[in-house]
Amino acid sequence: MNEHELPLLPPQVELESIAVLKQLARANRALAELKGYSDTIPNKHILLNAVMINEAKDSSAIENIITTHNDLYKAMSEASGASPAAKEVVNYRTALWRGYELVKDHDMLTTNMVIEMQGILEKNEAGIRKLPGTVLRNETTGETIYTPPAGETLLRALLHNLEQYMNETEDAVDPLIKLAVIHYQFESIHPFYDGNGRTGRIINVLYLVMKGLLDSPILYLSRYIIRNKSAYYRHLQSVRIHQEWEDWIIYMLAGVEETAKESLVLVKKINAELERMREEIRERLPKLYSMELVDLLFYEFYTKITYIEKGLSVTRKTAANYLSTLEKEGFLVSEKVGKERIYQNKRLYDLVKNDI
Ligand SMILES: Nc1ncnc2c1ncn2[C@@H]1O[C@H](COP(=O)(O)OP(=O)(O)OP(=O)(O)O)[C@@H](O)[C@H]1O
Ligand SMILES: [Mg+2]
């Protein structure tokens, strides 16, 4: 076969081998547990930002965009002086949020949504590749590993086929197996000049949301990929060269299982911390306490006077007062960044940061 020819979906092979089905059951079980738990949390969206920042950080690290939590937190607070890497990670999370909104609203995952997310991620409007010349190379040897299809018409046709496969109402195989197929296909189409890996990893979680396997993009799957990065590249290549789907699918299913379990542990920890702080603030600062206030403290690693002012509809003075009281009582640690003072929720910050 000409190496530019990428077969359309669905793959013309039996994907549901016994080994695949065994791993599938485990992955589904772990995922159901994560979903079940997060369904019981009243304000689960509050916990999302924290989990998503780790996912964004690790997914970006696969592309060697390395940053620290400290830098990230500056970038998130829009302070000047944040590193370019941290800004990219924040863009990643913005793209993920946007995609989540779109999938929730439309119950579909379309090519246009994917293009929009990649635009947010890369902060440019280049869209689908128009010029030839994109090749995937081995990072160390420089040798060409794969030449993806070229030409906008062909890329659009392949994306259209992928879109149909993703949005089928009657799935011939389990959605988790399809997840592996979709990720392979998307990476092989490689529709953009850059950001294909990250966009593809955003699609992974959004697909799970669309299929109702998760209620929010809370799965921390990129961490597994970064831990098993050489296997990731190797499997993608074996599917291409040897149609070795089984190992690839098992690799991805094992990733879903492993990270569903880990994400559950993290979400539980954050939730427990939130409850603990709720209790403490209620007891020690009853006049200031409200559920909404504590929620706001967990929305990000940090907060600002304006967030409290808007979030609680109080005056700036009251908001400033709340935050300085909370700092005095040891709940927050403030820092002057640029012109603004930002208040870090150190317990949340440490928890998320140490979750490596
Ligand atoms: N042999 C291969 N076949 C198909 N896709 C591959 C292969 N090798 C790598 N890829 C995909 O290409 C991605 C890299 O593409 P690109 O640089 O456009 O994305 P990125 O998001 O900028 O980078 P990264 O994925 O490294 O974070 C890899 O993450 C992987 O998903
Ligand atoms: Mg890249």
C-alpha cells in the first residue's frame, strides 16, 4: 500500500478478541467507578479545574512543553512573566473546557469543533494543513517514521469519515475500543501542522463524555501516555505497518483503567480537603462562611478579590476583607503578582502538585 493511503474507518478486522474483552471489562469497571463517585459530588465542576490542569500539564509535557505548577499558577492568574510553556498549558485547558461545552451542548463531536479546539490550543487560525511537507520523525535519529496524508480535500474526507465513526448512534463495537481506533486514526490523519497529539488527547476525554462514560472530562489519561511514551509511538506504528490493533487497543484500555483509578483517588482527596476546609471555616469564621465562598476557594489554586466580589456579589471592600481574614487564619497565602494580589489555596495547590 502506498504509505499515503490511510484506510477509512471502520477497520476491516475483528477488534474484539478475548484479550481485548478482558481488558475492556476492567477499564469499563474502573471508569464506571470514577463516574459514579463524581456524580455524587455536589459541585463537581469545582474540582474539574484542578484535575484538568494536571491533565493539561502532562499532555503538553509529551510535546516537551515542560512547566512547573508554580509557573502555571502565575499563568492562570494572568500575571505577567509567566513562561511560554505555562501559557501553552493554560491554552490547553481552555481548549479542553471549550470542547467540553460544545460536546455537552450538541452531543456531537465534529470536525469543526476539533478545528476550533486546535485553534485555541495553538493560538492560531492555520486550521487544516494545506501545504505538503509534514512528516513525523524519530526525535533522536531524525529518520522519517511516517508521512501523513496531504492535501486539504483528502484530509477533510478522512476527517469526515472519522466524524461519522465517532458520532454513530449504534456502535458496532464498544465505545472504549472505538476510543483507541479514533485516537489512532486522528493521529494518522494528522490534520494540523502542529498540536495533533494534544488535540487528539483532548478528543479522547471528550469522546468519553459524549458517550456518557464520564460526566465531565475528569480522566487523567495523558499521564499514562507520558509514562508509557515509547510504547505509545511504537503501538501507533505497529497498527500502521502490521495492522496490529490488538496490542494498541489493550494499551489504551489499560491506560483508561489505570488513570480512572488514579483520577478517582485525586478527586476523592480534593473533595475531602474541600469538606475539611468547609468545616473549619464554618467553625472558626461563622460570620464569613458561606458554601459559595469555600467553593470559590477551590475553583482554582488561587483566587483574587475580583473573583470573590463577583462570585458572592459583595463589595470590593468586603471581598478584600474576607480574603485577608482567611489569610490571617491560615487558609490562604497571598502574593503580589504584577499589580494584583493573588491568594493561593495552598492545601489544594500542594495536593494537586504532589499528585505525580
Ligand atoms: N507513528 C505514528 N503514527 C501516527 N501518529 C503518530 C506516530 N508517531 C507520533 N504520532 C502522533 O503525533 C503526535 C505529535 O504530533 P504533533 O507534534 O502535531 O502534536 P503535538 O500535540 O504538538 O505534540 P505531542 O503529541 O508530542 O504533544 C504524537 O503525540 C502522536 O500522537
Ligand atoms: Mg508538536
